[in-house]
Amino acid sequence: MAKTLTVELVAVEEKVWTGQATMLIARTTEGELGVMPGHAPLLGQLADPGTVRIKTESGEEIAYQVNGGFLSVTGTGATVLAETCEPAQTTAS
């Protein structure tokens, strides 16, 4: 079984998504950042507007459009704290 990290995506008024993921990809003010299990702890500011993509255990990719907020990565997972968040359209590869 592949290693996973716990991901929480939280907007100001609600928890949008939580679960296990193999990768989290977020656009920050410093550029696009990929987070996988075992990533070093960090705190980053999300690009405004930006996109957060979550690759789930099943291989599905979920994308959200976010405005403002932060990305926090710890030894156990990642939390995205966004001012606003809504599902984004994804394109097939």
C-alpha cells in the first residue's frame, strides 16, 4: 500500500474536504508546491487566486479554486486554510 498523508482543506466557514491523499499540489506566492508523505514541515502563503489539487488514495484528483490563505505541512499531514474555496474544473490529460 502506498504511503499517504492526512489532508484537510478548510474554508472560513466550513471544512471542505478531509481524507488520505498520496499528494497535495498547491500554488503559493513562491510557486507551485507538491507535498507527499514525509515532506518537511513548512508554512506557505497561497497564491490569490490559486488552485489546490489533491490526489486521493484511489488515484482520483480533486481540484479546488482558493482565494487567500495558507498551507501548513507537519510531520503527519497538510492543512489548507483558505478564505474562500470552491470546486474547480479539471482537464483530462
